Amino acid sequence: MLLVDAPSLYFRAFHGIPEKAARTDAGEPVNAVRGFLDMMATLIRTRRPGRVVCALDYDWRPAWRVKLIPSYKRHRLAPGGGEEVPDALVPQVLIILDFLHAIGIPAFGVDDYEADDVLGTLAFQGPAPVEIASGDRDLFQLVNKTTTLLYCGRGVAKLEACDEPAVLAKYGVPASSYADFAALRGDPSDGLPGVPGVGEKTAARLIARYGSLDAIVAAVADPKADFAPGLRGKLADAADYLKVAPEVVRVALDVPLPEFDPVLPGEPNDPGVLLELAERWNVAGPCRRLVDALVEAA
């Protein structure tokens, strides 16, 4: 089963293809649409999944996470509220969803949860093996013996297929400890402060030595534990943050999912509508490549 982090891909498509390079005859930008369709075609052609689901952000900044850490994604807030999204991208997201519906690939989110949480629940509950396509580092925590992260940090054409050994080699911690590692290190892109003065290397060393964040916190409170005074002080000062950070960082695995059919169609669900969309939005080439990938994977 291939699980796709749709927001991760369409944001990358939007920023990776200049608006002026992909427009309709009327001048409307379709760079995100064009890039997303080509990304999906590449994923299906190269990974040949039997099932595909696209996850969406129905709540990109859940209140329950913000309550725990108010700075969570605060820097991405638009002046009027909501996520700050480029004006030219907003209508393209709806077009992408129209294409997915016409093709027959389920795409959904769940209220009060991020796409990450939908992906985590799908991976936890779905049939193995699972591959997750995303450029979000938080999803490294989902990697296990049957789940691989297709990391798209440099684009779909340069996927990094990360299994458990790859995560350990990349960060120095097992995938099962990645959430604790990320809580210690922090992540400015998500507004997670981390422990001041504790970077990636120090966080990895702490996880390697103690095994978990709970064990690290317990060791900090133990005067017999062998800590450098400076490091002990930094961790002690961040005690309140460390109590709540894991719940914010960890991907939910129990999201209530809607009914859906993940089986990859061998042909478009609605060829007529798909043709109309391809012509209307001037993306016949990417659309054809995606349909060809469906046929090849069937």
C-alpha cells in the first residue's frame, strides 16, 4: 500500500515549478497541479503499489497540539487566521482533488487531525507492506519492519527509500525513538523549540545512552547520574516542555477513518470527467502519464 502525503507533494510541486511555466490558455497557474500529477505518476510507475491513498490536512494546526505547545506552527499563521498558503496555490488544491476523484484514488482528511496522523493510522491499521511518500521528517517515526518512508525532501525523482537501518544511519537513533529525538532537538519549521543548546548530535547521543526521553528525564532527576553540569541544567530547565513535547511530536495512530476503497484502479474512475479536466487545465501530458502508470501497475 502506498500512502501519499498530498500537502507535502503539492507544496513541493508549487514551489518547484515556476508559475509562468505552467498556465492555462487563460493564464491561470497550474504548476502545482502539473507537478502533483507527475509526482503521482512517478510514484505509481516506480513503486507499483496495489493500493493507494492520499492523506489531506483537515486541520493543519490542531488545537490539542497548540494547547500543549502554543508556538506549534504559529509562524505559519496567516494574518486573518488559518494557514498561510500562496494565493495561487489555493484554487489548485481543489483542482488536484477533482483529478484524484476522477481517477479513483481516495483522498481524505479527518477533522482535528493533520495529514501525518491520517498516514500514521493508515500505516498502523493497513495491510503490510506500506510505503509512505512524504517530505516530512516527522514520519520517520513510522518506519518499522513493514513500513518504509519514501522521503521526498529533494523531490520524487530523488526519493530516499528509508527503512529502519537507513533511519539509524541518517540520525543515529532507531526509528522507534525518532519522536523522542525530535522532541529533544526541536524543529523550527514546526515551531517546536526543542531543548535550548541540545542539537541533533547531542540528542542522538542522549537517546543512544538512555534509550528514551522518559529515561533521560529520570536520569536528570537522579543526582547519581553522570551528566555534565551544563547539559543537566539545560534539560532540567526544559522539564515543562519535555512533559508535553512527545504528545505533540508523536503521530496519532487512532484517527477515526472514513470508509474508502484503496485498491489502485487499472483505469480512471470517470474517463470523461478526467478528459474534461485535462483539457480545461492544460495538463493533458501529466494526466496521460498518470493514466499510463495506472495501466502499467494493474
